[in-house]
Amino acid sequence: MRGRDHAKGRGYVADFTGPDWEFREFQLPRGTTRQEARRLLTDLAEHDHWELDRLRLWPDGRRRIRLRRRVMRSRNEAAQSAVFGVAPA
């Protein structure tokens, strides 16, 4: 996992992949307004082709968000991962 600061420098971001989807998890701090969260998610959806997979609002106001996007592979990479059962690096 790769972490980096996000949302006013207090959140975290983790990137990991699955067989057909790429996922990105991050957490927004409790001080983040609904409009700021919406603007961030809209920008990620429009420019980077992410879609909302899961959002959890904690009682203290934190938001934990998981986004996903389809992994576009060439035929060679798809065939290689089907034969060997691993995703290409």
C-alpha cells in the first residue's frame, strides 16, 4: 500500500488492485464539509474515471471512501493473467 496526505493533509490514501477492478481507499477528516467531499468525488469521477464503491460516515464525522475503476488490459495481458493466475506488474 502507498500512503499520502490528502484532504487538508490529515487523510490517507491506499491504492491496491484486484483482478478486474482497481480500488482506491481514503478517509476524509471530520472537518470536511459535504460540499468539499462532493467536489473531490466529482473531480475524481470526471477526470480519473473513478466511481463510488463504498462510503461510510462515522459517528464522529469522518468519511471512509472506497472508489473503483475498471482495469483496461490488452489481450496479451488478460491472457497471461488467465493462464498464470496473476495480474501483470
